[in-house]
Amino acid sequence: MEDKNYLEDITEIKKMMNKSSRFISLSGLSGILAGVYALIGGGYANFIVNQYFKIDYPNYVSAQKLEKQLIIIAISVILASLLTGIYLSMSKSRKLGEKLWDITSKRLLINFSIPLVTGGVLIIIFLQREYYDLIAPTTLLFYGMACINASKYTLGDVRYLGITITIFGLLAVYFYEYVLIFWMLGFGIGHILYGSLMYFKYDRK
């Protein structure tokens, strides 16, 4: 009987340590919705790119217009995903009786931001140098590495999401003619699959 109580105490201590060192308020539903936003954005981007190539005489002005439209789509997807993630994480933290902003969430944000900001700066440089071909794969690669880097401070499934998206980023570089497909698979399908896994694994308990 004492051995059983001893094991239960150890298990409880391990749970408390894991809870204090990991941000557990991350919502699986926010991942699902982020994937949906990415698929919608990617689908619309594919539509306007196809429309551009139907123009009889594409010129610099039409190319600039296309570039601005694609940037607006990307920013819209990012903002919608961030706002959804923050809102749903706040709701989950209230249900769990946890603080949303503490030392663990700060560590998560810092470790997530370092690769993400680095990728953002690189993308700005690519825009200035007009290396447009490298922008979409770069978003996949650095976002994937950001997830991997931050995963030690949140749910472990985020690490596998990051690895998956990084792989799609490498594939997007090598098979560039299918870059939009890989972008939608990484950000869209990847988020939906892992978000669903996290939702049924953690959120529904």
C-alpha cells in the first residue's frame, strides 16, 4: 500500500514539474483554424497567380501588384492565426485556472521568436533584392525551426509539427514548381493534422 502511495506521489510531482515548465494552454483548435486560414489564403494566392499568367503582356506594374497582393494575403493569414491562437489560449488557460502570461510563456515566446524574427529579416532582404522565389520556402523553414525551438516549453507535439513543416520547406526549395502546394501542405494540412491530434489528446480531457 505504501509503495502504491509512493508511486502516486512521484507521478503527481512529475505532473506538477511538467506543468510548471511547459505552456499547456496552447489550443489544438487554434492549430486547426490556422491550417484552415492557410488553405484559404493559399487557394486565393493560387487563383490570383493563375490570373496573372493569363495576362497577354505582363509588365512591371502588374508584377508589383501581384507581389503586394501576395504579401497582403500572407500578413492576413498570419494575423488571423495569431489572434485566434491568443484568444483560444486565453480561453483554455481560464478553464485550467492557469495564468496565460508567466515565466514559461515568456520562454516559449522568446524561443519561438528567435528563428521567426531571423526568417522575417531574411525575407525582407529577399524582397529588397527581389529574390521572390525564395520567400515561400523560407517561411516554411524558419517557422518549422521556430516550432522545434519552442517545443521544449510547450506540448511535445509542436516539435513534430515543426519537423514536418521544415521538411516541406526543404521540398519546396528543391521542387520549386510545386512551392505553393508544399506551402499549403505545410501550413495548411500540417496545422490541421497536428491541431486535431492536440485537440483530441489534450483539449477534450
